[in-house]
Amino acid sequence: MANHKSAAKKARRDAEARLRNRASRSSMKSAVKSFLAAVASGDKTKAVAALPVVMGVVDVAERKGVLHKNAANRHKSRFTLKVNAMA
């Protein structure tokens, strides 16, 4: 429990940010899951079509501060490698 007015405000702001971050993280995880399913199915056209979608979602998460810049770049690099490794 916050003992100061500023600490109470910080707690409220943190709670709102946590909800925003959770929503962004959830949508990112859903996009990643659908992309990985497309890669696992072996259908390269579907995987290539899903790649820009998942990269855009990761970029949005990065801009909103949900992901660190290097983590976002690592994810995008690995997604690209997965698509390029498909026959």
C-alpha cells in the first residue's frame, strides 16, 4: 500500500501500463503462434504471407516498450531464418 500521494499515483499508472502491456504482449504471442503454425505446416507461401504480419506486430510491441529493441530484432531475425530455411 502506498504511503505517499505520488506513490499512489505511480501505483495507478503502473496498473494501467500493465494492462496495456499485457494486451500488446498477448496479440504479439498470438501472431507468433499463427506464424509458427504456418512454418510448421510446411506451406512456404502461407509462411511468407504471415512473415510481414508478425514482424509488424513485433515492431509495434517494440515501439510501445513491451519488448527491448534487441529482443525485437532477435525475434525478427529468427522468423526470417525460419522462412528462408524452408525448401
